Amino acid sequence: MDSQFRCGKCGKPISSKFTKCLDCGSLGPHTYNAPADGPAEIGRNPQSPQRREPSPSDRGERQGPATRPERYSERMDIPAEPPSRPAGRHDADDSRFPAGMRHRSPILDHIEEMDSGEQKEPKKRQRKEREQDEDNGFDEKPTSKKHYKDFLEEDEDGEQQPAGVNTRRMVTTAVSIILIILLIMGAFYVYNNFDDITRWLASPTIPEAVRQGDGSASGSPAQQTQPAVNPLAWLTKIFAAGKSGQAPADNTTVPTAAVSQNSTAPVSTPVTTPVTPVTPAPPSDSTPPAISDYNIGSVSDHGATITWKTSEPCISEIHLRTDTGDPIIIKGSTKPDIYHTVLLTGLDSGRTYYMDFQCQDNSGNINEPFKRDFQTLLSAADTVAPQLVGQPAVSANDTSATISWTTDEKAKSQVRYGLVSGDEFPSAFTDKFSTGHSLFLSGLSPSTTYHYQLISRDASGNTMTKTSDDYVFKTEPESGASPYMGSRAPDFTLKNLKGEEVSLSQFRGKKVILNFWASWCSPCKLELPHFQAVWDKYSSGNEIMILTVAGSQSEEAQIRSFITNGNYTFTVCLDPGEEAFNKYELTSIPRTYFIDKDGVIRRIQQGMFTGPGELEFMINSY
């Protein structure tokens, strides 16, 4: 390829001054090195052996007119006076051009036009050439140049300044942040004013202020301004109709304005929006009910009627008791009421009764203690003794028996029994007046016949003594009791701390917890509080009996002191002769036996109990 430009780095022919060299990659600027005899020699390699000797014109020497070669511009028919071009576009070095050559710019332009017509480079390469030409010879790698141009731009004065940030992106980001802040503020406002907004949306109209008149005597009355229609009310109605199937009723009060007869100024009625009343929470009731208007009437020898009133609706009951009897709970009213009535019947003649009133309101408050007492009338001329109803019933085993009977009136009763006459061994009287009587006899001998008598005494002192040849029972043969589970518990008779004789068989008909312990046994003493807790819970039911037996090596003084200091109320028996210990074949303590109502051993616990719950579990397991 013939070219008048050579690479400034390797000397290879180049198509134009700022074209990238294909051999060494130089971006220029390249040199112009045309021979003296025309452009035919431009494309030759300067290292080639056919290179001609440099002419005086090549060396820059001046020549005479006769030897001056023909100018290149004259051969190419370039006009003598080309149009003016801005100076400095091409290289200003004159040493590479023939002597006397002027108009370098037109010649170079013509060469570039010829070269551009001959070469067909890709668009990407042409674009890089244009960028290089605009950069005016910036000699850097294309990647570095592009990176540099991304961050620099020229202002109007030609000075390079940092490129600006994408304005559109900044504006979009700022608007988004503002909208988010407004949405958050709106959400907080709706949350804090939800009720007001709901009422406003539900209102079909928006009230407006009524304009006042000018106040003059001849002035026309003020015009009545109608409230504006709420544009969002239809949205609430649509939602309400969708839920209920019909449009909601309009309960909103429309504001009106009235003109007074004595004044030109209108009198406006304030706009009221219906607000759903909020029922306040009822205050906590801590006041106990008070009892008043107490009255006792219809007192007789066997009953009375009690009435009273409370300050607020309550459920009520009366705890009725005598001097020696246990309290009897009588319900007054099972539903809350302020008027209460209790009818008492079946009372003893001429006896004093004590009442404790208890009323509880809906909040659980109980009245202050309110106690009253009354006395039944004494029956006149009561000389009739109680009479036996039916025949007595006897249930006997090898060592005990239970005798039951009924009288026509309340009385206290006793049984006398013996081997022949039937009155050698009297039992104690029952402690309550009752029509039903049952006494338990213990310490009997196996396979023995006993005769008995029935004695009942009423409140007037009239006594019934019933005897008969038929009142006879016989105990069963010895059952072979043994201290093992499933066998009848061996019976014994010991003295308690009060000096009274206590037999295991006398508790027949109850569940019995029989515990063996000693004062020197630490685990034994540690579990006694658990027995006391169970006794406190079940003693009132008269269905469970706790009986403990202290061994022979225990000192009586230490046992009494320990029981007193611990406030233990269950029965404690002393076994100085080891009678009970030997019958139950004890080798270690503590040991506890659980005996059912028939006197059969159901459970045996060897070792200490850790809590009252274990005892309750054993009791409820049989």
C-alpha cells in the first residue's frame, strides 16, 4: 500500500496521520515522509535495499529554479490559493516536506480523502478514529480514554469539569422518598382520627358556615347556605349496602338556619352528628352487701321461719348450730335476690340455736359477720317416750358388731350388751338427737353369743328401754387376721395420750390410716405434718380416721412434747408392751397401712411420705 504517512514508532506505512498502526498498535501522530519525485515512492519501506539516495530536497537543501522538481500540488491540480483553514490542524514541522512546498493542509486533506475512499474499516474502528481525532492526539488506551471521558466533560470555556449526576434519577428518588413520608404520615393520621374520618365519610353532606347579614336596618336577610354534598358518602353507602343487602339509613342531622323575628341576623342550629354511645365499663364492686330487716317468726317447739333483706341482690345461706352439735348449712336463696326466707324444721324442743348469715353478691363480696340466735318453744306436757319403729339390724364379725334402729322422735341413744343378762357392758350415748341410731361395738370375742338392750332418750327426758329375747347376735369365728395386703387387719386395744382405750375395730365403717413411728425416728417425725394436712382436710367428713402408734422405745414425755408443739390433732396411741408392733411384725419404721371400711388392708407404704398428695392418692385408690 502506497502511503505518504509512516508510523512514528515502527516506520510502517499508515493510511492517515491519526490511524492506529496495525503492526505495533500506535495511535500516532504519524509522520509525513513523501519522496522528492512524487507520491509513487511514499509507500516503500525505508529499510528496503531498493531505497534511493536522498535528494537535496529530501535533506532540506534549497535548489535552483532549473533543478527544482515539479511540485506535488501542481501534479495533483491543487488550486494555488486554497480556502483558508484553521491553523494548527496538522503538524507544523516543515522539515519533512520538499523545499518550497506550501499549502500543506490542502495536500493532506486530499490524501486523507483518497485513503478514506480506498479503506473499508468497520464502524467501530471509524468511531474510535473520530474520537481520537476529536481528542486532538490524546495518547492513552481506548478503555482509559473512555473511562476518562465518562467522568469529565468540557464546559463552554473549554475547561474540563466533573460530569454531573443523572438528574432524572435524582428527581425520581427524591419524589419517591417524599411520597413514602407522606403515606406514613397519612397512616398515622388515619389511625389517630379513625372515628372522625368514619363519621365524615358516612355523612352525606358537608356543613358550611352560614354567611351573616350586613347588620343594617334595610339590609336583606342573610341567604341560607345549603350544606355541600359529601363526594365520598356514596362510597360508604355502597360498602354498607354490600354487607347488609340494602342501603343504610341516613341518620345524620342536616344543619338548618333560622332567622329571628326581631333581628335580621340568622340563628343557626349547630350541626350534630350522631355518635354511637359508648357504654362505660362498670366500676369494680368492692362493697359487701348489708343485711337489714331481720325477723324470726312462727317459732314453735320444732321449727321457725327466718326472713331478712340485703342491700343488693345476693345468694344466701344460714349456718345453724347448737351448743354441742356440728354446724348445719341451710340454703336461703340460690339465685341473686334482695329478699331471703328460710324455713327451719325438725328442731329440738326448748333448745337454743345459733345462726351465722352469709350473703354473697355478684362480685364475690361477702357481708360482714351477722350472727343471731333463738330458742325453740318447750313442748308442754311431753311425757311420751320415744317409740321403736321397726326392728333393729345387727352386723357382726369376729371381734366387732354394729347395731342400728329407728325411733319416732329425736333422741339420744345407747346400747347395753353382755353374755347373759345383756346389761353388763353399756356403751356411751350418742351426742346428737336423731331419729336414726347406729352404734359400733368392738373388742368382742370370736364365736360368742351376746345379748343387748336399746335405750333412747328424748329432749324431755323420756327414755325408752327396749329388750327382748330376740335381741341376740353371735360373732363370727376367728378370721386369722394377718398384717399382709388383702387380709383382715389385726385388731388391738391401746391407750391414747388422754388415757382413753382405743381399738382398731371401733373404726369399722371408716377408712383407716394406721401409722407406726417412734420419737427417735427422724423420717417418722418429718412425715407427720403430711398426716396432719390430710386430717385437717378429711376429718369433718367423718369417713377417714388417722391412727398413729408410737413404739415402746419412745419416751412418753418426748412424744407428748412433740405432739403438743406440732399442734397435731389426730389420734396418737402408746404401745409400751409392743402389742401392736408384734401383731404387725414390724422390723423397720415408718410403716403405714391403709385399711378399708371392712377392716381389710388395701395398701402398705414402707418408708417416709414426701407430701400429703401421696397420702390422698393412697386413700382414693380403694
